[in-house]
Amino acid sequence: MRVFIQSLVGEARKWFKEITQRSIADIEVLDDALLKHWWDKKDLLCHHAEFGNLKRENGELLFDLNKRFNCMYNKIPSNVKPTTTSTKLTYASTFDSNFYLLLRERRCVTLANM
């Protein structure tokens, strides 16, 4: 954390210094806090681009991928959130091409079913 703060400048550094001590339990909480505070300052197209570029990492557990996918999806502002169909296609595309086709052929009604 001490090294991290050195990388911040301007408003970001001021914001970080104003965080209450011991209110950030781990790196995931910090990640959530940073994104919650600064995410909406991005161009709205960035949200779709980052979400659409999600891929399952080599050796990544399905549980971890789902957590990462849902986290990214939930951070997209509601006024630019993709449709259910688009979200299902994005989820399927996180996998290799064979699994992607398998998921698409299932024609699941909801993302949870997929």
C-alpha cells in the first residue's frame, strides 16, 4: 500500500489519503473502492470495451472467472448496461471457441442458467 500511494497523483492521491485507516481490509476492497469512486469518470464506451474483452485466463477456475465477470458486469452503470442477450454472448466468449459454441447452442434463457 505504501508503494501504491506513491503512484497516485492529484485528486486520486488526495482521495486515497482521506480514506479512514483500517477501512480497507484487502486488495479486493481497495479495488472496489477505487472503481466505485473513479469508474464513472471514464468514457462510457470504455465500460463496454473492458467488459467485452474479458477472457478466461489459463488455468483460471470457473468460480474465479464468474466472480470476475459478475464484478465487472455489476460495475457497469445501468444506463449503459448491455442487454441480457449481449451479456450471455459476452460470457460465452470468455471461453475457448469450442466451449463458446457449446454455450451458445444451449440457448439458455438467463445468464444464471448458462
